[in-house]
Amino acid sequence: MNVEILVNGKKVNADISPALLLSEFLRETLDLTGTHVGCDTSQCGACVVHVDGLSMKSCTLLAVAVDGKSVTTIEGLAKTAGVDLHPMQEAFHLNHGLQCGFCTPGMIMSAVDFARQTPNPTEGDVRHWLEGNICRCTGYQNIVAAVLAGAAAMQTQAGGRS
Amino acid sequence: MNAHTGIGASLLRKEDRRFITGKGNYVADIKRPDMAMGVFLRSPHAHANIKAIDIKVAAAMPGVVAIFTGADLQADGVGGLPCAWGVSNADGTPMKEPPRSAMAVDKVRCVGDAVAFVIAETVDQAREAADAILIDYEVLPAVVGVLDAIRPGAAAVFDDIPDNTCFDWECGDAKTTAAAFRNAAHIAKISLVNNRLVGNPMEPRAAVAEYDAGRDHYTMWTTSQFPHVVKVLMGNFVLKIPQHKLRIVAPDVGGGFGVKQFLYAEEIITTWASRKVNRPIKWVNERSEGFLSDAHGRDHVSEAELALDETGRFLGLKVRTIANMGGYLSTFGPNIPTNLYGLLLAGVYTTPAIHCEVKGVFTNTVPVDAYRGAGRPEATFLLERLVDVAASEMKIDKAAIRRLNMIDASQFPYQTPVILKYDSGDPKACLDKVLEVADWTGFAKRKQESQARGKLRGIGLCTYVEACGLAPSRIVQSLGARAGIFESATVRVHVTGDITVLIGTHNHGQGHETTFAQIVSEKLSIPTDKIEIVFGDTDKVQFGLGTYGSRSLAVGGTALVKATDKIIAKGVKIAAHMLEAGENDIVFENGSFAVQGTDRSKSFGDVVGAAYGLVNFPVDVLEPGMEEKAFYDPVNFTYPGGAHIAEVEIDPDCGTVELLSYVAVDDVGTVINPMIVAGQLHGGIAQGVGQALYENCVYDETSGQMLSASFMDYCMPRADNLPNMKIVTQPTLCTHTSFGVKGCGEVGTIGSPATVVNAVVDALSHLGVSHVDMPATPSRIWRIINNSANQLRATE
Amino acid sequence: MKDFSYHRPSTVSEAVALLAAGDESRALSGGMTLLPTMKQRLASPKAIVDLAALPGLTGVAVDGGNVTIGAMTTHAEVAGSAAARTAIPALSTLAGLIGDPQVRHRGTIGGSVANADPAADYPAAVLGLGATIVTDRREIAADVFFTAMFQTALAPDEIVVAVRFPIPDAAGYAKFKSQASRFALVGVFVARFGNSVRVAITGAGPAVFRSQDIEDALAANFTSQPLARISIAPSGLTSDIHADSEYRAHLVVVMARRAVEQALRDQKPS
């Protein structure tokens, strides 16, 4: 099947099998390996990307189902915002919100969506939102700090829009 | 001390950039030209004879490149997986060591045992073909639990080991312990289970193997914590590939926790097969598959008794443990419930007599081996639960009974009755600190406040010590290790003064690229952005033993300092020549070599320039260049320790346990980077809380089917299961590592299960509850509360 | 995943025709259940009929006595719908408890209801409110919709187009999450319509069911008090490694109590 998907701001035209998952399309077809696969029950969140601005699990989406849509991955997060590092990426670095890095792309993509949807978030809001993102390394404490810091940084930017 | 980039600085991590931008290089990301995909077919039965395997239909399916079975490997002379640590029975005889082929040939011994390897153009094609392989299994009765395995008449996992016993090991002294018990005023007893866990790093295991026919050379990229050891074990013992023809690369690895520190069949088979089909092959574990093929952790059943005098002083400790080895011996399996367990049973106490017996047992389950803490969480859990039981029974305050029995700071170095000699520590200081920070004495008021909301609040204390910094060869070889566990570092100073460090440990989240740079920065007064830390590639890095057992800083860091000291020593020689002074008159300080008592000096850069340019260089007596290497075998384990306190709140209606607060005071020796140490503690504690409240690997006792083989049934702690934790470091210096570091990777996981369960028991103590097994799930807690309510009703 | 043909029809009748064409075609809404099932190779449909392009199947409409939700409306949309929250707060709350944020951005009410997972949340609201399932060809009452585990009254080619919930005088939903899966170990939806009460329980048995005992008790006195004397028989309830039937039976009453308390807190002043 032929699909046309806007990936990280660039139009991608491809002939793919309908059975191809979005995560496979990104990782195998487009060589965007920043999106990771950590489980097979759609629970861990390592594969989270944005589809038309909303965070979704790319391992549980058919690539053909996002035909005509816009997909942003971790590789495109900063680029589509026109910066070197998105404030959320920066916040993860400043707050030691990662250790092995495997859950990190999905965590950051999830956090950016959270920040956009949640004005004035609390620690509890963050912990609740991250139900769909599992980390085995950090114990979540610094991730929560990073998300709150990133959300604050996003808010102080123009209109809080990134 | 360089406050900005040296020791003690909470320097942000140098390695972060690639991870936060999605540019990490994990094994599953690797693509090689003409690469094929490999998939394993695994046994659906826990115990069965393989009567026949028919691959005819499967081999003809679309995209299939080849299908291999255990018989193919055997015919090609592929060896079995070696066990790198043998333990002895109490009578001195060696443990049973049944062979373990890389892939099952005649028999499968656990659900998940690999029986075929299918290589195809795509993963989906390989799976389709795997589904079409016909295997005639003769299903046999399975034995699952350790207690079932040792019952007379139980099914034998190995035909020639009818009692399923791998070893009967012991440590300590039976006679002195028996005497201590005869004199006891009180004996506290406990029976407990240490639940089986699945490590589940977020990155599933994977391997990419490529055989270069032109060079007759193999490369394998693997998710391993110890690439050099994989190279020697796999190359030498299994595949008979000469070491110079084999390159192992462990690139970015997404978490290990021990799960990735073993030699696995999948690595071997993928490597072997890449030559057979003359194409690179990639294999990536699926998560559910990982539950059935990653080595598991813990799984003990124990009974223990503590003998005390009338004041609450510990007189003796008796422990009997049955430990599950699984269906096969894993690389370090026998060592975990023996040397890393029994030898830790003194804890932080002066208990004079200890006797521990451990029976290692085979069952039709996945092999069991090290998982974060590896034996020390089990020892700490048992000991600290038993201390709480004794305190309750003798009506002694739980902190007071610990202080009464604690090794005093003045008693270090302290020789325990179980071989280990702790070099340094101050358990009482940790205890005092945690009681203060956690407001131990203010608990009663908080308990009342919870009660007003209908909740049961409990507080739990744990004081512990552990042995890590693996490992002093002299000691561990006497305990059955089959090789030394030293470490190595090369410090390569480039002509411009930038530095590349080649270190034999492996960084998979611990921040080595930053902390090791801090050490070199401290020593040489060079900014950390000029120092690159390289690891994981056996072609680049000299032989090292990898990362596990909290060894990287203690052993790797010390090797690094020794190599850096050699650089400085050479620099002194060069500077002496350049400054026309005696070597003894040269002092190296703040990046400069100076003649003592004068203002004449040469910078580090000047000296390095001379070493490569050979201008004003003593060519007659000194080799050019500025690169030094050190191999270091530690003289002892290191002994971090600490004291933790947790508070929980139980909802008696549902049995849910909420972890309200956690305070950890830990002595990890000198802290290189406080931010990194806190992160290690957060993560380690989270895993221990996981064991205490959430995680359990469950098998059906009859069929041997795993009932918890996905995240749907195996509960991984999420962000909303954990509070913010308070981390405090309380260092005493290790006497034998550079800078006195002790290591901190596992202490969180070691101290936390006992801390949390002690709190849960405390919350339920009014019901007469003296112990709760892990995980303390809502269902388990509700049942305890409900049963005791029923008992009350029955007596009314 | 095994290969299949993919269709994205633009009318309901087209979709029905595609589903009727072979018995190995499945409808795809959010995919939060179907795709994991296919990835685990527990289902291998030969054709997927994606309902995403069907017009008029999204949105929350409130009229007089009903909240009507289009079958393709996501859980996030229902959770965030001011109209839904004003009319039936418990419904919005329930939607916000499903899965996690990413699941809620894709999962749909039509998909949830048609799948009838015994631990899903929506069936409790559907049965608890006595909703009507509107399909491409008829309307089905909640009381006859859920027939068995993962089974409904729908024909294999029948598509849910909307779910119509009558607006109660008070309603509450309390969910006790299974810690690993975050599905409902037990979820209880309670609704009061005048003097009659409906109580629907999910997670505890092979399919969502009503409890006459709890309904009678609450009809007499819509507070948590009468529930102190109620107990549910464990027989017929699910037992697994997470919870046995006795514990589930206990949780049913606890969650019913909490649902009633929530309903009382949310109800509009009369």
C-alpha cells in the first residue's frame, strides 16, 4: 500500500505492507531508531511518538493507519520546534532524568504531550500521567523532577507552545 | 579537590546527548548489509523428551534461509555453556555439574528452552516458519517448587541426579552455633520465602553476529555487561574460535541489573549460525520471550533461628536455605545463594556464631542467577526480618536491639565468623542518621493521624552491610571462582593533551563516561570535556571483566587511578629532564610539574608534547609516547552499608499498601558524583520495593507453565507506585580502593525489601502478624487482615 | 504480524459489506486490543476494516435525557468532554481511568464495547446505566448485549455506531486496578434513576454483570450504609494469580460503597 506521512516535518512517501507497525516503519524503513520497543503488551511506553500532536504508542499503530497524518519522533522533537534541544530534552539532562537511556525517548515524548495538556502540573499529575511509561533504572524520582522542570520551561516559552 | 569537575562534583552527564536525542546505538538498532533475522522456537513444555524434530515444511517456507537444531550444533562440535563458579559441598566434594548444551538436543528442562533457530529474511517470515516446525515431545512430569523437587520420588530434572540436588553447601561453624543456642535466653524463629524475580531491564536482550569470510573473523554485537568475558567463554569454551578472530561489541545497552552478565545460548547460536549461512544475523528477544529466557533472580525458601541472651544480644544464628538453580546451571548460579549470601549473614552485628546450610536444587524452571544485589538482598532480608521478630518477641525497641548488637566503628577492620573481614564502616552513625532524618521518634503521632483516616500505618527499619567490588581473586578462588575478577584501564594521552580512557568495565546507565572522567580530571587537573571514556569493544579495550557486583568504581576506578598514576610518574621523569632537576624534586600539582621550592615548572601539556615530539626528551632512558595501562586485582571486597527507614499505609478495606516515605542513609565510601549516586539509590530502592510489594514470577506448580510471562501479569513498578526518596550518604573510607570508594550500584536493592516488609509487618502487628512474605500484594494483605478478623469473630 | 488486506471504507454500508465478505475480517477502531492480540498471534485476520474514515461516528452529544457518544470517540475525548462531565460525571471519570494517556488517545468506546473484555471499564457503565448500543442496523439494550466472555449480541459484520446513555439522577464508578495490567480487578458502576438503582460489576467475573442484592439494598437507601450488611458470593467469580474469587467478592462490595459515595458527591442538588 502506498502511504504519505509527514515524519518530523518531512513528507515521506512509501509502499509498505499493511501489517507494518508504525514502530517498524520508523525503525526499519526510515532508520529512525530513536523510538524503542521494550515490551509486547503495549504497556512500557518506550515507543511513544506524537501523531498529529498527541502521544501514542507506535508499537500499537499500523503505519497505514497514520497515512496522511503528521508523526513526530524523538529525532524530530527539537527540529520541528526550531531549536537544538527541546526544553524537555534539556530538562531531562539537567535533572539526571535518565540512566541507560532506553525508556528515555518515549518518556520525553510522553512528557511533552503531558506538559502541553496540563497547565500548572503537580508531582502527582506527573506520576499519574506516566502510568504508560515504565523505567527500570531511575526509580522515577528524577524523571518526575525533569518533567516538572521541562513543563515549566515550556510554559515560559512563547505561549507555552513548543 | 576540584570542586568543578573532580571528585564530589554533581557533574551533569556527558553521555546524555545521544540518549535524549534518540541517537543511542543499541544492538537492536544495528543493521548490517545483507542481514537476516533469527528467531528461536522454544519448548512449550517444562519437561519433555524430544523424540523428533521435522523442519521439512518450515524450511521450504517463504524467506527462510536456514533452520538449525541442537543436533546441528552438536554435530558441529559446539560445546556446552560453562559454569564459571563451582561451589563445594559441606563434605568437600564438588557440586553436581550437569552439562548444558547451547540448544536442547534430547530433552527440554523448562518452558522456554530453545529447540530450534530459524533464520529468514524478516522476523515475521521466521516466526511463520517456526510455527511450522513439527516436534514430537514426550511430555514428562515436571517439578517446579524447590520443596517439591527434594521430595522423595519427585521427577528428576537430570536422570543422573535423582534427588535434584546440585549442592549441599555450608559456611560458619555448626558446633559453636549449637553451643550458643544451648545458652540462649530466647530463640526467635522465622520461615520465609524470597520470591523469584525477573530482572526486566527495559531493553530486551539482542545479538547481531557477522562472519567475515574474507578475514575469517567474527564480530558479534550483544547486549552484554561483560563483552570480554563473552569473548573468552564463548570463543574458547563453546565455539572454539581463536581469540584474535573474534570481536565482541557491547555498545549502548539499555540496562543490565545482572540479567545481561551471563553467557547466553542465543549469543552463541547467532554467532555460530552467521558463519553457517555466511550472512549477518540479528536476533532480538521479545519481552514475553525474555521472561522465559533471561536468567531469573532470588527464589529461596528458608528457615532461620536467632539465639539471644536476656538483654537481646545475639548469641548465634542458624540458617537453612533451599535455593532454586532452575533447569540448568547459569554462568554464576551456584555462587549467588552461597558465597554472596551465607557470608553476609553477620550483617552489621557482632553475632559470634553463625551456621548456614544451603541446598541448591534443580527444577524445571528458567535458570536462576544474579539479579541486582545477587544474594545480599536475600541475606539482608532474612537477617533483618529475624531481628525484627526477635525485637517484637522480647519487647525491645527495634532500633535499640540493632544498636546493642552493632559492630562499633572502633572494631573495624572486623572479622566476621563467616570468612569476610569488613575493612571499614560505622553502622551506628548510619543508624543514628536515619533515625533522625526519618523522625523515628515522631512516628506515633503520624500513626494516629493515619488511624483517623481509617488507615494502618507502619514504620520499618533495616540496617545492612554488603560485600561488593567483585572481586579479590585470592578470596574468591578459595570460594570456587574459576577465574580472577580483576580490572584494567588504559590512559591514552594524545599529543594534544586530550585523553582517551579504555576501561574494561561496561557503562549501561551508571554514568561512567562522566564519573571516570571526573577521576582523571581530579588527578590531572584536566577538564572533563577533554577526557573520553571508551568501553565495550574487545578490539579497542584491553581485557576486562565487565560491570556487575558494584565493581566498576571500586575495581575499575582503582585500575584507572593506577594507570593515571603511571602517567604522572612518567610525566615526572620527563619534567625532571626538561627542568634539569632530580625526579625526587618534582611535584605534580594542579596540572603542573614543578621543581619543589622554585617557580620553575612545566605544564602537563608541555610534558605530553615532549613525549610525542621528542624535543628535550630523555630518549636514552625513556620510551616515547604517553600511554599507560594498569591491571588491578583488589585485595578484598568493599563493604558498603547503611540504614533505611520506610513508612507504609495500609487500606484495610482493600489491603493496598502505599509506600509513603523512604529514607536511605548509605555509606558508599567516597562519593565521586552525588547526583549519580542518588540516581543509583533511587533505582535500586525502586527495584527492592518492586520485590517487596509488586513483583513475583509465578509458575504453575504442576505443569511448569509460567503464569506471569508478560507485563500484564508481572507487575513492574510505575511512577505512581513510588514516593520521592530521601538519599543521604554517610561515608567512611574503604581502606584499599582509590579515593576510598566502595560502590553503590546495588545497595538500594539490598536494603529496601527488608525495610518495606518490616514496615508492613509493623502496620499489621496489632493483629498478631509477625511476618508477611513478598510480594505484599493487596490480596495477600487483605487475606491476613480478613483471617485475623475472622479469628477474632470466632472467639467472640 | 501475519499479512492481511487493509481497507478504509468511507461509508458504514461499505464497512459492513467488507466485514460480511469473509469470516476472517475484523473491524479496527483504536486498535488498542486488536493489534496486541494480532502481535501475539492470537488472532490473524485476513482483512482489516479500518473504521477511521467513517463519517459522523465521533463526538459527544447531550440532549434532554441522554448522552450519546459516537462509537469512534476516544477515551481521552470522553474524559475531556465538558458536556459528558456535566451530564454524567461518572462516565467521564471512567473514561479517564482506562489504560494510560497514550491508550486513551486511540482507544474508542465502540471498540471497548464490541470487544467486551471481562476487565474493561466501559461495559460497567453501559450495563450500569442501562445504555443502548446503536448499530448500523438496530438498537440493542445493555441488558442483552454482553452475553459471555469476549462475546456480545453483535453479528460478525455488525458495527456499533454509537452508545446512548440515559442521564441518571446520580452515578458513580469505582475501579480497583490490577497492579500489573491496570485493568479492573473489580470495577463497580452504580446509577440511580429515581427510586430504581442499577449496579454493574466488571473485572470480577467472566463478563460484566448486575448484582440484584446490591441494587435492592441501594434502592431502599442510596448510601453506603446498607452495603455494610451485603456480601457477594464468590462462586462464579474469577480466580487467578492476582486475586481469588473470595477477594474479588469482597472488593465488589468495597467498590460499590465507594461508587455510591462518589455518586452522592457528584449528584446535582435536587
